[in-house]
Amino acid sequence: MPWLKHVILDLVCTAVIAIAVFAAPVWARWFVVIYTPFMLVMKLFSLIVGRGTIGRTMASKTGATGVPRAFFHILYGANVVLLAWGRWWIMAAAWLAIWGVSVAYERRVGPAL
């Protein structure tokens, strides 16, 4: 599993979302409130830019890194479920949108190389 080093930020993000939902420290809440819209904007930008270098870099980490495509589906799904469980409806909807945009990107231009 040498691809794990390429997904550390994603794993940390999901862990912080879990911390924000279950323990609710102020720093974790701020992380979720700031990181989620940032991630959504970056994913939307990569979908608009398309197959260019920036689009490939921001949209997907699959391909050359060896990260299984299902891994991100599991993480994004976990983020949606965690946030919905904690009744963070807007953030859950934003993560659902992030997930949808990621799927749309892969279907439109294929996974990153």
C-alpha cells in the first residue's frame, strides 16, 4: 500500500470531520467550515478546467499514484454520513457535491494520469 502517502490529507480530513461531529472542539468545527467550501471550489474549478495540468492535479489522485478509485468514494461517502449524522446538513450537502463533481470529472475526462 505505497499509495497511502498520497492520501494522508484526505484521511486527516475525514478524521477531523469525525472529531468535529462527535467531540465538537472549536478548531475542528472551523476546519470543516473552511476546508469544505475550499474543496468544493477546487473540485468545481478542476471540472471546468478539464484535462489541463491544473485540472488533473486537483481533480483526482488516482492513476500514477496507484490509489484505488473506490478509496475516494469510501472517504467521501464517510464524510457525507458523518456530517449527516451530526446534523451538519449544509456541510453534508457540500461533501455530496464534492463527491458528485469528482465522479463527473472522471466520467468527463477520465482519471488523472
